[in-house]
Amino acid sequence: MKHICFIASAFGRDDSLIVIRQGRSLAASGFMVTYLLCDNQQNEYKNGINYISTGIKPKTKKDRIKSNPKRIKELLVTINADVYQISELELFQIGFWLKRKGKKVIFNLREWYPLYYSRKFKNRYAQKIVCFVVERYFRFAIKKFDALINCMINKSEDVRKLFSCGIIEDVSNYPLINSGFSLSFEEYCSRKPVICYFGSIYSNSCQEEMLDALSAFPGVTYLLAGVFYQDWYKQKLMQKPTWKQVEFINGFKREELPSIINRSVIGNVVRDFSKTGSPNGSSAVIKIYETMEAGVPVILSRVPLYEKMVEKYHCGICINSHSVEEFKSAINYLLTHKKEAYEMGQNGRKAVFEEYSWESQYKKYLSLIEKLLNK
């Protein structure tokens, strides 16, 4: 039995990609799967995955970056896997160490890290320097590994131009399909007027515009589920008059997600992509496809990637991310055109079946693993 070991410093036990998609799929395919991570929970075996923890969850990011690699290395001495996979820049040194021992290592690119780290600085000059340094470090590091998985399909060309690696494969984090789920028009119409948003809540997610638009729909509930990463932004939103229409769920477990989406008649997945490394939109925004899989019509940012998808599948409405009036127009249309809104939701589910499912991506992921094992 071939052994695959995932290693994580910050990602948790219910991570949507490492655990729900990659890990469980490999276990179901007959692989031995180990997940070495850094938290304060007990070791366990669950859903075909053997969880091994350092037993310590760092309280600060500084401690995490400084201490986690050492703790991970101590445990790796006891693990003899055929392939190892890391997903974080702070684990590059672990990857280098494994390569010196003759191991096969995959780097799973989930974020455009040069921009991710540069955004932590307000000064534009500092941002440019950080972006340049991180990009150069990445280009150096990736050459050391056996394979690179690019989760951001829309940045495929950029990844191949910048990085040199033995194998580069585009594998998006698309949702798993619940083939047993169905939603009739009657069931859709019986739902209360609820708009949902789930996931990370921060200024780029345009919540201010959404709340301002809600003033035109006093009978609508906004189901906001997730974690605020900017306390000032949370305080700003709570001062909005329409905050009284918000049902806030402060974090949720992965298994609770279907119950959140299935309460809604509209999914808000708008983001300001002008402030990200993907100005044309990103296939890595998994909440879009998870909402579509549940048969719920979506309100999306007006960017080329999503405009093309909506034109092809008629699964939602694209708007200017910062236009309150366009938010209002989209909400009003979906609330007053029930039949078309329902059909948009069904079209979105069809789109996931045909193009945006993890099942289609797993074939590529499994092929990459098998290439490394036979190398």
C-alpha cells in the first residue's frame, strides 16, 4: 500500500482541500494517508486518514513560523511515506530537508503568496519589495521539489512562466457533488427570503455594499457565516442600520455548511478582485461553486471569468462589486422572478456536474501522484 503524507502548519483537521478532497479521495482509492498537523488535539484515525499532531497549537503567527517546523521534523522521523505534500511557505525548509533525505515532495500552491504577503504592508514601496523577494524565493524553492499543484487555474500561465518544476498540474479545489440532493421549485419557493454569505469576512468581500443594499429589502435576512479577520471591519458593519437584518454565525464546522446554504434563496459571492492577484476573477473562490452545487443562484463580481461562466450557464447575475444600486437590482430581480431564479440555481448545479466538480479534478490529482510513484 502506497503511503501519502500531508504536512500542515496552519491548516486544520477539517480543511476542505487537504482533508475533504485530497485526503479522503486518496484513502478511498486504497492509499495509506497520514496528515501531520499542528494543533492541540489527540491523534486519531478518521475517514481513512491517520491524524498525527504535534500536540501544540501556537498562539501567535511568530511562534507558528518559528516553532512548527522543528516540531514537525521531530515527528517526521517516525513517518516513512512514499510522497509528501506541503502547502505553506513556512514549510519550505521541511520540504528541503525531505528532499535531502531522498523523498518525493509536492508543493500545493493555494495562494498567490507574493501578493498575499505583500498585502500585509500598507506602504506601496514595501509591498513591491516584499512581493519581489517572496517571488524570487518561491522560484528558487519550487525548483527543489518534484511537483507543483496549482489550485488557481486562472493563473496557470503565470505559474508556468515563473516556476520551474518536474511536474506542474492544475488541480482546482472544486466541490464534491452530493448526487442524492434535489431541490424542487416548490421547495425553493417555500424558503424564507434569505441571502447567504459564508467564509472569510473581510473588506474585499464588499459586505458594506451588501448591507447598504439591504435597506431596500426590510423583510430579507442576511445569513452571514464565517470569521472576521479585521476587527475594525466588523465594528464598521455592526454600526450599519441594516445589521439588524443580519443573522451572524461566528464560524462554522464544515459539516454545517449544507444547512447554511440550504436555507437561502440567493448566494452572495461578490469580491473586489482589483485588490487581489487575480483581477479577472479566480477559480479558487470555492464558495461560488459550493453555492451553485446546492442549486442556489449566485450574485457574482463582474469580471471576465464569471461573466463567461454566467453567459454559458445562466447561473447568476454579475455586478460591479462596489455598486449598491447593482446589488439592489440583482437582489430585486432574483426575489421577484422566482421561476428564473430557481432555473439559475439548477443551471449552476448542472455547471458543477459538467465542469466544476472535484470528481473531474481528482483524476488529474491521482494521475500526478501515480506519475511520482512510478518515477
